[in-house]
Amino acid sequence: MPTASPFDKEALRRDARAARAAFVRGLSAGERQALEAALAARTLPFLANARAIGSYVPMGHEIDPAACLAQGMALLPWFASRDDVMHFRVSGGPLEPGPFGTMQPFADAAEAVPDTLLVPLVAADMHGNRIGQGKGHFDRALAALRAVQPTIAIGLAWDVQILEALPADSWDQCLDAVVTPTRTLTT
């Protein structure tokens, strides 16, 4: 797994991405589908009382949250520009490429505020710390949400993405739980 210094986030991010990619490339389509179904089964108890669920469209080798959302509508990140803060808009229709190349709802989709957020990650640890893509969008969005209402944050990951410990900066938002296809870590 990672060979980086425990305080070098960029090296940790690079090594974790490589480990995740190697793991996912080794899965057959059926294996991946079974693991994502197992992830959904472990995630559903966290969603039982959610009024509005924020999620994400997976990029690259991220685990797909779609099976977690089979029984409800999700709110997806939306950006007007690369410098904009993350907003959440109702999904359910077609998506379009956003300013980062990720798929997002159209600009005229209704804006909403999630009370539960499914969070992508590059790596997470046993204490709810995560390393994301490195731009801080989910940390800033989660901090803003938590400033106005209780918001549950659930990191979704492949098992290979879980490390013993990660460095955390003062602005990093701790996850309430990290769910993989085989285990649930609560903080």
C-alpha cells in the first residue's frame, strides 16, 4: 500500500489512487456489481431517516453510489464555474458535463440542501479522516451544511482504500462513517 510519509498528502493520494485502480481493474463486471450491491446493503441503514441525500457521480475507479440510491432521488454536486462553491441540485433527469468535466444536473434543476451526504474519497482511515481529490470541495460544502443543520457524512470506499491513519488538516471535515462492501467504520 502507500509508501509515502504519513504527512505527505500528495504522495498518499497518488499511492491510494494507484492501489484503487489496480484493485478495480482486477474485478470482473459481476464482481464489481456484487461488491457495489454489498456496499448499498451496508449503507441503507444510514439513509433510513434521511430527508435529502446528497451523492456524487463516480469518477475513474471510485465506487458507484447508484445502488445506495435505488429507492430515492439524490442531490448531486453542481458548479457554475471552477471557482464556484459546490451546490446541490436535484437529479433524476439527464446530466451534463460541469466545469471539472464531471457530470452534473442542468443549471435549471432545483437546488436543495442535503441532510445526509454520500462522499467519494481517495483514502480514509479508521477515525473518519479522508483524503479526496485535493481541491477541498466536499470539505467546504460539508462545513457549510453543518453550519446550518446537522448533516451526516458517509464515505464510500473499496476496502483497499482504508488505511490505519491519515493526516488531517484543521479544515478537513470528519466523516461520521466509512462504508465498504465488507465493513462499516463509525466515528
